[in-house]
Amino acid sequence: MIDFIRQSVLPFYGIPSADTSVSPLGNGHINDTFLVRWSQGELVLQKLNTQVFKTPNALVENADKIAQYLLNKKTRGAYSLSVVEPIRTQDGKLAVDLGEQGFWRAINYLPHSHSIDVVSTEDEAFAAAKAFGHFSSALSSLDATELADVIAQFHHLPGRIEQLQEAVAKDAKARVSTCREWVDFALSQQSLLKELNEISLKLPLRTCHNDTKINNMLFDKRDMSSLAIIDLDTCMKGHLMYDFGDMVRTFCSPEEEDSRALENVRVRESVFAAICRGYLSELGDVLSREERASLWLGARVICLMIGVRFLTDHLNGDVYFHIHHENHNLERAANQFTLYKSLLDQEKSLTSYLNVSG
């Protein structure tokens, strides 16, 4: 792969193959990401997973539109974070489409950047939530309908439940019997569908990040201040309750999302409170009353839905998420369902931080 990148991809960007360093970067589930360094610069190069992103041109066009919008805001002092922006090829294109050899795009590398996979302190949670809130607040004036849907019905719990039911019915890898407990649990939570149906029509469409994991907010390692929001692949129109929910999902547990130490997987109340403070400090005046009321539902839906997606992929033979060992997606699913249970157990105390009536 490294030799292929040097010989077949980098020339499109005018980067010499000799004396150029190419190394894997990050631990994403979907795309293959590399850091490229040479004597005159550095950039991040990605091979997009076109099995997941079936319209990759729409993805890079969305990302460019958002980057240019934020850069414009930044020049006017209305956006304080660094902006991850596309690097065009020598002939001005946003990507390199090599057919079966991959769809490649480059973005600027931010020096001094640092990411974390598990939130250790309330201050980290507050800073990241505030940064995601700042990102969404800056984009609140962008017409969300201008963005293409890169994955149709991405955060659509009814559809995800249907996919799980289909996977159970097919049982393509004869795995249902080994995880029946989690299958039954997931399918027993469909009361959320009624809540979703009742509130969704009341919510405005916003430009959403749709993947607000803790490692998609970069810290500046020099002082651990917020540096940038990255991974704009799933930015499209949607409801902000899902961005809030994904922060809860990825910030609140003291364990990584594939940890098998389920006895330690729980929602840390102090971290949840820090998320609410940080996020609402930027969006409190932007959110409608209905949007604020939807945030608790978003937290529950995302935790359940990601568990359902991991479980479905496990039953289908691990065709969507990258795995590193047998039963990896099942372990991820069990982890997310355990976190979801913790949310339900603490509903009274956690919802108090959202101040829905305020």
C-alpha cells in the first residue's frame, strides 16, 4: 500500500516519491488514513471506503463547502478553531479517483494536534463539547439542504432496527445463537421509535457533524486547548440531538467502545454534566425549545443505535466496520448496550443537567 501511494497517488499532488515518508494515521473504523511528509510539507491522505460512501464525490464536495464556509467565518472573527480543508490536486480536483485502486483525497495536516480515545477528565469533556457546539453554532446559518446526503438515513433508528431483524432472519454466519441475549435486548427497545416519531417533525434541519466522537476533536498538545473539529465525512443535514448523543456515547464511559470490561462501562455523571455545560454554552441561544428537549432522546437513541449497528455487522460477517479479532463487533455491541442501560438507570439525575424547562 505504501509503495502504491508513493508511485500512483502522490504524483497527482506534485509530491516526489523519493525521500517521502508515508505512515498510517489514526484508528478509524472506515477509511484508510495516512500521514505524508516530505521536505517541503506534510498532508493527510485518505483512501475512502466506497462500499460505505457510495457517492464519494458528494462527500468531498460537502467537506469543501463546509471548510470554505468556516474559513470565511474565521476571517471575520466568527470562528475560533482551525479548519481542516481539502488539498486539491495539481489540476484542481478535490480527489483522485483510481477506480478499483481507490478513491483518494488529501486534507491539510494540523501540527501540534493531539487526539484522545477516552475522556479522562471533566475539563476534556467540557472543552470538546464546547468545540463541537462552536462548530455547530458557526454552521447554524448555513442552509443544510445545500449539502448532499452522503449516507441515506444515516441516523435512522427504524431502518437500523429493520437491518438487524433482516440479519437475524438470514443468520448468514450462524451467529445468532451465540448472541441471542443481546439480539432480544436490542429488539425490546422499540418504544424509542414512538418517541422519535413524535418529536422529529418538530425539529429544524441543521448542518450536523454526525460523528462527534471524542477523537474527532483535536487538542493542541502544547496546552491541551481545543484545536479543530475533524472528520467531516458524514456532515450533512440532520438533527443536533444525534451530535449530542454521540458525545454522550463516546465521552461518558471510562472504557473504550470495544472494551470487554463491561463491569466498568457506565455513564459518568460528572462527564455528562460537563458535556451539557460545554455544548449549551455555545448553542444555548441557537437551539429551539424542542431541540433542547430532544437531547436526552438523542443520547439514548445513539447509544442503542450504534450497538444495533455493531451487532448487525457481527451477524452479517463484519462487512462494514474494520475488526481486529474474532467477535470484535459483538464486543463493541455489548459495550454500547451496557452504556445504554447505564443511561436509563440514571435518567432522573442526568436529565437535570439539560434544564429543559429553562
